[in-house]
Amino acid sequence: MGGYIANFTVYTMAMLGLICFALFVYKKFLSGNSFKNKSNFLGVEECISLAPRKNLYVVRAGSEKFLIASDVDKTTLISKLGTSQRTERRAEDIDDLPVIVDFPVKEKPVIKEMLKKINDM
């Protein structure tokens, strides 16, 4: 009886080891990392996940950088960030960060218009 338990344990450990080895090989060679950084012209500089399957990317094309939003259904160009220098420079202050878009602020007195329409009735 003890021999059967020992054989079962050895074969079970061997199968678990084989499964772990297959998982390692899959992650190393088949998960898409083999195509990483083949282009010097085009590359993803940064990526941040906002929600499940919603990401923001900073993509470098030559010497220009673009901010791109990616969703399940579509990919949208948000803004051109500017030219990139090959030397990395970190922003020391929040004022050093690039401004993406300055939207004009239009003040609409929505509540006043609604109250006016209600009073006119």
C-alpha cells in the first residue's frame, strides 16, 4: 500500500512540474513578447489602465509623441504631445508637465434658463 502512495505522489509531482514548465514556455515565447521593440520608429512609451479594457497610451512615432485612448470598440487620438528627446527628463513640478488640451469654458446659466421657462408657463 505504501508503494502505491509513493508512486502516486511522484507521478503527481512530475505532472505538476510539467504543467509549470509548459506555462513558463508559453509565457516566455508565445505571449507576444517575441515581437517586442522590433521597430525603432514606432513604440509605446507609457501605458496606463483606466478601467478594464480601457487604456491610455503615449505612442512615439519618430520624434513625435501622441496620447491615444484605447477601448474595446475603438481607438481615439486625443492629442499630439510634442517632440521627444532621446534623453529622459522627469518633471520636477506639476507645472513642468505638458498641457494636453485647454478646453474653453463656456458658462451656460442652465438653471436660470430652466427657472425662466418654468415661470413663463
